[in-house]
Amino acid sequence: MSSISEEQREALWKWRWLGWRKSTPAFKASLVLLAAAAVWIVVQLVRG
């Protein structure tokens, strides 16, 4: 089991969500690009 309580987990989730909602479009775009790059790398590694 996780060592954090349900309240802490919920607070962390809300903090992350609020951070995403208040972030700039450029920050969001950079996260999307990083995620796409990570997916591409995993695909390349799986394909061999």
C-alpha cells in the first residue's frame, strides 16, 4: 500500500490539476511534446 493517506492523495491530485489549469499554453505544449517524444522512444525501443 501507499504510505500517503487518502486526504494527501486527493490534495496532491487537486494541486496538480490546478497547476495544469493555471499553466500557460506554452507550458502545456511543452508537456505534450515531451509526452509524444517519450512515446516515440518507447515505440522505437519496442520495435527493436
